[in-house]
Amino acid sequence: MPAGTPPGPEAALRWGQTLRTAFPDLRVKIEDIVAEGDLVAVRASWTGTHQGPFPPLSAEPTNRRAVLTGMVFWRVRDGQIVERWATLDRLGLMQQLGAKA
């Protein structure tokens, strides 16, 4: 989810809907998942075709296929995510979609 997104499942569901509108054929591939103690790390790739509005771009759909790669780390306490860190190749995504910086 983008910076500034409020915590909680409702915001996560809204962001998921935004992604599905922008990339209706979105597929997520888990490359690696590692857990140790209260930390979980996931390396994944997201693939889809830009066919709808995508707020980070503020541009018309490009109908271009793109792959976003990244890693997410979660700290879990009592069965709930209490902290999250993510590193995503946003520049690579923007370049694939032809966005201007």
C-alpha cells in the first residue's frame, strides 16, 4: 500500500480494489518466503496489464504489461501484523508503463 495509507484491513481491501481496477489481470508470484521469530519476509513479483486508473500515475491506462518486483517484511504479534516495511521497484514499474518522472 502507498505511504500514508491508514492501517487496518479496510484500507488494505480498498487498495486491493484499486490495484484490481488498474490491473484486472494482476497475478502475484511469491518467489521466497522466510519466517524467523516474529518476522516474516516475502520476495514477490506482481504482473499485470495497465487497463484502468492507477492513482500513482495520474495518467490514462497504457494497456502495457508490467512487472513490479519487491520485498515486504512484517512483524507479527499475537497473530496480527504490527509493523510492515516494503521495498518495491516503483521506478522500474513507471518506466515499463511509460510514465514521466
